[in-house]
Amino acid sequence: MRAAVLHAPGETPELAEHPDPVPGPASTVVRVTAAPIVPLDLLCASGTSYFGRPAVPYVPGVQGTGVVESGPGAAAGTRVWFSTSAGMAPGDGSLAQRCAVAPEDLVPVDADVPDAAMAALGLSAVAAWMSLGWRGALRPGEHVLVLGAGGAVGQAAVGAARVLGAGRVVAAARSAAARERALAAGADAVVALDADPDALAARFAEAAGGRLDLVVDPVFGRAATAAVRALSAGGRLVNLGGASGDLAEFSSAVLRGGSVSVLGYTNNALTPAQRAEAVTAVAREAAAGRLAVAHERVPLADVAAAWRRQATGDPGVRLVLTP
């Protein structure tokens, strides 16, 4: 089969012929229809992550969509979304024509959403959905702030907050283009992340209408410092990433005075059943036009160029390979 093959950590995967996956009692072979390049793929392939250096050569790709060809878990012909541990454990991932997947990592997709759109949403949308409804315990009518709202997680969180009953959704992002993506995703207002924490906190509070109940935070750093200061009594900040740094500053007086909470979230904490339920919900809302992530379809043959675009910074949209 054709696949994106990484021969050494830190290098760029190149299109090459690679052995076909073999079905077995613990693996199902999926014909891949779409697979995104996500930051986790680059981190794993770098050899510098806490997962350690990956065994090479291997095919990156921690998620994708496809159709079951053979093996346990789902009948042949079933359309699925799937995840892999490529780069985190020995084995190949989704950036290929075919992929071997553990049966528990398959989720049938019945909703009428295009494969590339579903792949673009994937685990980013799962994180957004679950950080709002499960970890953040969003209640109908509450006001939500989404940091890093122009990225994949942020766009999904804006749409998910609206679906889950938020009364007002404010989006914060650095660039004008990112703020436009957030507005397209359904934000009521946008805020530029170009000020010190005190000024940002005032902007957040004003944009949220003087009430801020829940913050979805994939960036941390200065933006998270400001967001906590803007929270209303009983407010919650759910952190699910550190795109702007690994440190933020929280005052004890602010935390205690407002009885606010700072909560951590990771998709790794979900059970397979929780993840499957979230994927199904995301697919349903995407099919209804209520949830989307801006994306670009890229032929698998152009994987090297797409990988370099992702590695040099935010490409503006999620890059989805289509074998």
C-alpha cells in the first residue's frame, strides 16, 4: 500500500510503499478515507515527547475515518471513525491507504457528514464536547468563553457550546483570521488576545455581558490568567492544552473570593464508551450543520508538503489527507 512513512524521528514523512496491515484477533483492517495531520502527530514523530522515541520506520496518524475491510469489531463495509496509538506505541497509524485498528478504537458513523469533515473534527471535537458538557458541567443559559477559538478545538468548542445550551459564547484568538473562523463557528463576540492579563480580563468580562461561567482553555498562559480573573462566582476554567505556554498565574484571593475552579481535561481520561458517545454526538451535530472545523483536503501524495505546513505553525485550517 501507499503510506506516509517516517524513517527517523524529527524528519518529514515521505510517500512510500509500505507493507499492508494484517488483520488478527485484536486488530481490524480499515480502508482509510480521510486522516488529519494534528499537532500530536508532529509531537510523537519528533521523538521528544514524553512517549519516548517512536520505533521507526512507522506510519504516523492518530485518527481518521474509513471503511472496515476485515477483522473483529465491526462488519465489513461499516463506515467508522477510528483512533490509533501511532508514535505512542509500536505500530502504524492512519496516514496510509489502510490501517490496523484495535476493535475498541472503532466508532461506527451513521450520520451524513463527509469523511474529511468528520476527520477534521475528530478528537479535537471530542475534547471540546466533553470539556464543556462532562468536565465543565455546562448548564443551559450559562455564558462561555473559548480561548484559542480559531483552532480546531476552539472552533468545535464554539459550536458545541451553542448546541449544549450556552446563553452567550465569546471567542478569543490572536489573529484576525482566527477570530473570523470563530465567528463563522457561531460565536456571539470575539476578543483579540493582544493585551496584558488585566486588560484581557476586562475585555472578557465586557464581551461576556458581565457574566462568565465557563472557560474552555486549550492555550493556558496569559490568556488563562486573565480568564480566571474574569470568572463570575462559581465559574470554572477547563484547561485542555498549553499552546501558549505551560504556566499561568492564579491569585489565591481570586480563586477563594469567587469560589472558582480550575480543572484539567484530557481525552485519555475517557472510557471507550464515553469517547464513542462523544464521537457519535459530534457526527450528529456536524451532519445537522451545527458543528464544523475549517479544513482543507490534501492528497496523500502531498503528505510531505502538508506536514511541513503544519510543522511551521498554524496553517489556518486543519489539513486532512485523502488516500
